[in-house]
Amino acid sequence: MSNNVVSDAESQSVMKTARSFASLVKLQHTVFSAPFVALGVALAADGVPSVRVMVFVTLALIAARTAAMAFNRIVDVAYDS
């Protein structure tokens, strides 16, 4: 019978990987772009969008900014050092 409990070592490894990835991203840039995205969604919806739409757009904003900034940091590592 297999045990599905995550060990402390595995948990720490996952947290270390998450912290390493998060260090590639500037939270301030994502927060700064949020009002512009909200304005774009309001204009596209021709009014106030639903809460559900705003939640999905916010998640998409965070994911896209994180992926783009991490990719940029990885690609430009030779130039940034």
C-alpha cells in the first residue's frame, strides 16, 4: 500500500523551487499593470464586467506577467550579469 503523505524534504524542495521561480518576478510590475488591464476589460465589456470575468482576467494577468518576466530573466541572463 503506497503512502500519499508528502515528506518534509519533498515539501521543502517544492517550496525552494517556488521561491526560486518567484525571485525571477517583480511583483510591482504586475500590480502596476492591473489597473490598465481592468480598464481594458471594462471597455471590452462595454460596462462593468462580472466578478467571475474579473477573477479569470486577474489570474490570466498574473500568469502571463509571471511567465513573461521569468522567460525574460532566463533568456537575458548573459546580458544581465
